[in-house]
Amino acid sequence: MKLRVTGLHVDGKKGRLELAGCNLRCPYCVHTNLPFYTLTIDTIFERLEGIESIYVGGAEPLIQKRALIPLLRELGERGVYITLKTDGADSRALESVLPYVDRVVIELKGDLDDEIALKTLTGLDDKPLKRYIREFKRSIRLVKNKKTRLWIRVIPGFVNPINFRKMLEEIGEVEEIMLYQFLSDPSYDKPFGEHNMKPEWELVEELAVIALDFSSKVIQYGDNHEIKVRGV
Ligand code: SF4
């Protein structure tokens, strides 16, 4: 079995696997057009020999679930600590890999009740958007008993203190929340339409205070790779 890969790195005992392709069409995405190559899962095992932990991300890893499941199962059996990043758009695929995964990073795109905003943020049309919303809500329920980081991109005009609190009230408590300042890292996103401005850091700070009502650990990520951790 083979996987389409955009990156495979080992640093000491830590591995990082980035997989190609996604089920969403976010207009700020810098990952879906990256060049990819194909590796057998045997080759990936060989390259990951001796690691103790791995981060599996991408684009969206779960769109390659057929080959990903045996890879994660084998890594789990070897005792490797596995973190999986997902957009939550395929809850059945997520459910099938959860037994092998130690920690999940799941990205909340925006207010799940605001379909107009979500259409822009995900690039999906009406029908697939409704499916995405259903799937995301189920995915969130599935990861409730796992170590989970909720990852949120703070894009001006889409995330504000009022709708942010409402989003978190719907999701409930999570172990960790990470707020990323839109456009602060070109390897994470790019401008789209008229959305070419970073939010003020003060807005990220204000949202972080709200997030503390829903998580004991809140991380802010912004310009110059600045990281601020609140809570624990
Ligand atoms: S930003 Fe993430 S979820 Fe959106 S298209 Fe890119 S990889 Fe997929």
C-alpha cells in the first residue's frame, strides 16, 4: 500500500509525516498545491525506525485512510506516540484511526451556524458544506475523551469575541486550545480576496482570555513565531 506524501522528516526520536490532498478547499491554504511523491508504507516504516513519537498532518491525512490505518496501527504497536491533525470532515475515517492515535489536533474553521462564512472559509458548496458541518460535530464528539487540541485560525471578519464564545459553548471543554494569528506565518496560510490583513494581536489576546473559560491550556501563535501559553 502507498501514501501520497509531501514531507517525511525524522529529528532524533521524533517523526513528522505530511500527507497530500484534502477534502476542503480553503482559499488561504498553502498545502494542497505542494508537490508530492508516493511512498510504500514499508518504506515509511524503514525511514521511521527508532522514533518514539510522530506528528501526522498534511493537508488532510484521513483522505488516505486505507493506507493510513495500517501505518498507524503498526506504529502504535511499536509504542510510538501518535499525534494526528485533522479537519474533522470525515468522522468515520477519524473513528477508524482513533484506537491507534494518542492525541488529536482538530481545526475549527469558524462558526458552525454561519453557513455563509463557512462557505468562504472551506470553499465548499451548499450540500458538501452541510455534510462537513454534520461530520465536524460528530468528529468533535468522538475526540472528547482523547487528548485534544482545538486549533483556530483568527481571521478578521470571521472570528470575533461574540461568535468565538458561542463556538466554544457549542463545543464544550477541551484539553487545549490554540489560536493562530492569520497571516503571521507564510508556511501556514496566504491572503485571499480582500482578506489580506493580520488581526491585531490584541484580538488574539482577547480571544485567549475567553478560551480560558473552556480549556486549562490556551496557546497563542503569532508574528515571528511568537508563542504565548496561558493556563497551566
Ligand atoms: S487549510 Fe487545511 S483543511 Fe483547508 S484545504 Fe488546506 S489542508 Fe485542507
